[in-house]
Amino acid sequence: MKIINERLSLQTKGPGDLINITEEITKSLAATKLKTGHVIVFHIGSTAAITTFEYERGMIKDMQELYEKIVPHNKHYHHDDTWGDANGFSHLRAALQGPSLTIPFENGELLLGTWQQVVLAEFDNKPRNRQVVVQIIGE
């Protein structure tokens, strides 16, 4: 059993930015030559998240609208009183979505659905440099 850690460094455009990172994860896995195991994708931080969905223009817009409906950006949040950075909404969205995802792989390929991509969801109120850990465990 091997455990390999890599990091992806991503520059986001600010709130609502949804970045398809599937290709980077696939390349990381291929470089290991491992055949069976799991890939854990974990975002370091509390104002972005990792998820999967069909990464196409309509679904991207639907996801952005869903996050806004569930946790509006223009509402007052108690967290904003603590730090004055007006990003309470981003912490709540990230907490709901979650910082990580586990993807099994078999025969050296991620077991993702035909239209399923892995996405970094940026929720903070400004562009950020994001670090994503890709941990590959397998044989």
C-alpha cells in the first residue's frame, strides 16, 4: 500500500467561481501507476469546498444560484461582527458543502460517472490562492 500526497495551487476569481479540477487529479493518479485504491481531495481552508457535478454552463449557473438561495451573500451574519470581513456567507456555504471528497479508483482510473467532474467551489468574497491536497492511497 502506498500513500502519495500532492498539492494543487489554484487561483480563483472570487465568490461563485467553480473550477473543474478533474484533469489535474487524473494526471496525478496516472503518474503514480497505482491500479486500485482511493483518492482523497481536500481543500485547505474554511471558505471554499470540494464537490462533484456535471461541469457545464447551465449547471454552473444553477449551482451558483442554489448557493445564493440557501445562504444569501447580502444577509447579516454574526461571523461578520467578529472579524468585520463580511464573509460569513462563505464560511456557511463551505461548511454545508464540505472540504473533501473521496473517489475510488480501479485499473488506474477514477470511478467517476460519465458526466461527473470534481469541482473546487470558491465562496469567499474576493479572489484567493487555494491549496488542494490530493492524497492517493492504493496499490
